[in-house]
Amino acid sequence: MGDPRLWVAGIAALPALVVAASFRRLEVERLRNLAVASAAAQLLASLVVAISPGLRTFAIRATALSLAPGGEAIVRLNTLSDVLLPFAAALWLLTIAVTPRGA
């Protein structure tokens, strides 16, 4: 399905895109539309990660805080995070959807 690092980076980059766009002088409605589109794309990407078995074996390891050989996994995709990624994306989409619009 692809490189898991690209999928995780894409999922993390979408909220950062909305934050970066908020520093520009955009109309509130255009920023809201961008946030809705980014949240929907994040939800779809996280569902792809949760469904595809090839993306479930991703981990970022670091040896700075551990003496274990190979280091500790500070970011990993497993059975629990496969469910939590779409849940977090759906919550972001829900919060944008229920936010009242300006008059």
C-alpha cells in the first residue's frame, strides 16, 4: 500500500496545514472549509492505515531514553492505535462540523 512513514506524516501534516493557514489573512469560512476538507482527508487516510495490514507494523524507535538494545518504540502502529487514529480524526471532523458558523 505504500511506505507507512508517508501515511503517518500525511496524517500529521493535515492539522499542521490548517494551523499554518490560520496565520494567513483568510476569510473564516474559507479556513473552515479547509479544516473540514483536511479533517475528512485525515479520517480517510487513518482508515486506510487501520484497514491495510501492511501499514500496521510501523514504529519509530529511539535509544536516547532507554538502555534496551534497539531502543524503545516512541511511535508505533499496533492493534490499539489502529482504532485510535480514525477515532481522533473523526473527533476532529465532528468538532469542526458542530462549530457554529458566522452570521
